[in-house]
Amino acid sequence: MKKYQDMNSAELAQEKARVQEHYQKLKDLNLKLDMSRGKPGKDQLDAVSDLLTALQDPADCKVDGMDVRNYGNLRGLPAAQRLFAELLGCRPEEVIMGGSSSLTLMYDLVMRGYCFGLTHSPRPWSQEAGRKWLCPVPGYDRHFKITEAFGFEMIPVPLLPDGPDMDRIEDLVKDPLVKGIWCVPKYSNPDGVVYSEETLRRFARLEAAAPDFTIIWDNAYCVHEFEGDYLPFPDIIGLCREAGHPDMVYEFASTSKVTFPGAGVAVMAASEANLAYQAKLMDVQLISYDKVNQLRHVKLLQDKEHTLALMKKHAAILKPRFDSVLNWLEKEIAPRGIGRWQTPKGGYFISLYTLPGLAKRTVALCKEAGVVLTGAGATWPLGLDPEDSNIRIAPSLPPVEELEAAMEVLCTALELAALEKIN
């Protein structure tokens, strides 16, 4: 198989006719497949359904000296704080338990910064004209939507194989209007990058001009290996404390990809000073989050060792799905020279980079053939991928047989988009 760039006009015309015919046959199948978001599949949900029966006796609801069915304890169930501190590597007193969504906790943090300022803010962010936020790219579209909603100018920062471009970040934070940065440090969304220890230490040592510069450390995939053993990861809160910047970072995680999305538990971890300030503001907003659900999760997950054993079950379900995607890309896209991709060992996504100018057309062709993908450009602030190249693939939801069909559509769509542009 020749690369498309090496074919002559006649060869390109013949290949285009073949691909168009195959694409039409796929359209005629009237598929309805969704790969737009990183949702666990049914078999993953079934694997954790013991959560539904983790509490059956009213006597089980009394723990840590409290009845979890009642009001109180804004910071959450101490047993849950201990569990998530163990998973994240921080201290229990640095943990506040939330509801089901870490995204909500992150939104609320930015909202409080906007309305009131954070621990070291000279004024609320709403009063900072020209406020800016750093956005490693490609990144998580919902992160970008939050800072867009609060009027930040979002500055893309290249994501390198060992994490964001720290030389660029160290230069940008000299601007006092730069108020923060989004980070997904382990198995980043969508590239699957794991930040190196040196990158973590450079984050901890950042000397930002803004006294309230904030690292939002979304450690969403902290225990989410699907190939190989658990990869230990340094505690960013401890590193910042050791570097003399204890209040610079807020860390977030949840069980959305461990138990039930939308019915799990989330956590915010930060310095004790940060949490004391946040708790004071939160106390006006709510009395407590759902401690019953927190206790259910403590009963199911137990400790780090047991949680990692559960994640091995998830890994056994996920790996064939990721292998299917990678096999299709290797078989269909690599020989034609029209795309590249990373090979992650954890997380929930595969990041496909087409030749420039092909992503939007490829996603549109997939939709016409019944396969829904994340919108092209979503992995950049404001949806503006400068090269129109990145496509986020979410393999977790469809069964493997459906995923095989979806990948045949995706590869065929990319081939057709490339031939339309070249010829």
C-alpha cells in the first residue's frame, strides 16, 4: 500500500472511487453508534453493582461517631476522607468530599474565585480585567467551557510527551493576569500523557506573579491503568508544600470511572488553609453532601489495595476495546500516511491526529454514516484547533463488535476526507 501522498493522479482517482463505494455501503447499514464521551460500558457497570447493596441494615449507617443519614459534617465522612487521601497520596485533613461530580467542584472553585477571590486573591477575579487562564492542548473540553463561562482569555500551551511545555508556562506566569492552569496529570484527556516527575516538580516550584495563581489538578485517571500494573504518582499537594507554595494547587478526583458515573463520589484536596477558606464559603451553600453514598463507596472500595484490584477488572474489559481501535488505525491509517496517534496505557481516550485540515470533515462523514464522535476542535479552547487535526476517540462504551463497526466507519471517513483534499 502506497501512502496517499506518493500516489499519482490515476492511482488517487481509483482509490477514491473504491473508498466512496465502501463508504456508501457503510452508510446503508444505518448504524447508530456513539463514541462521543468516555462512558463506562454496561459490563463495567455490572462489575461494580455490589455498590447497590453495600448498605442494607440501618445499623450500617453509623460510622465515625455519626449517623450518615442525617445532616452535618460539611467536609464529608472521615472514613471517605481517609480512603481518598490514600488513593491520592495526600493527607486526610487535606480532603473535602463532594457529591457525584468533580466537574461541579471545579466549576464551583472557579466561581468562588470569580465572586470572592481565593485564599491569596487581592480582589475577586471578576474585578481583574483581562484575566487569563492557561490551557494545555489538546485538553478536556469541559475544562475550557468553565473558564470560557467566566470570561477568561484562554492561552493554549502545547502538551509534550512529559507534560505541558514548562518553559512556556514559566514565562507566561510572569504576567499577574494569568490566574491559573488546567491540568490532567495522569493519562491526560485525550492524549494519555503522564506528566514526568520533573514536570511535577517544576509545577511545584512555579514563581507566579499573581499571588492567587491556581493549579487545578484534575487527577481523574489516578488509578485507571488498563495495561500493566498501577503506576505510582507523586503527591502534588506535598510537592507544592515542600517547595513553599502550599496553597497554589487544588486537586480533584472522582469515582465516575470506578463505580457509577453520575452516582459516584468526588473529592477536592488542597492545603488546610485552602480548605478552611473554601469550607467557609461552602457553608453558605450547603449543609453537607451525600454521606450515605460516601459510606457505600467506602464499603465497596475499602482501601487502595482493594480499589486497585477492582480497577484490574475494569482493565480487562477496557483493553480489548483500546486494542480494537489501535489495530484499525495501524491496519488502515498508518499505511496511507494520513494520521498519527498515541498508544496510552491508561485513561479513557485515544487521540488521533489527522493530516491538517481533515478532522472536521472526517467527523462529519462519520456522523452521516451513523457514528457520533466528539466534535472536531473540542480539545482546544473555544473549539479552535488551529490545524483542524485532532479527533478524540472514546472506546469505552460500545461492545467490541460495535466498536469494530465504528472504527471501520472512522477509518473509511478519514480516507475519504484525505482523498477529497489531496485529489
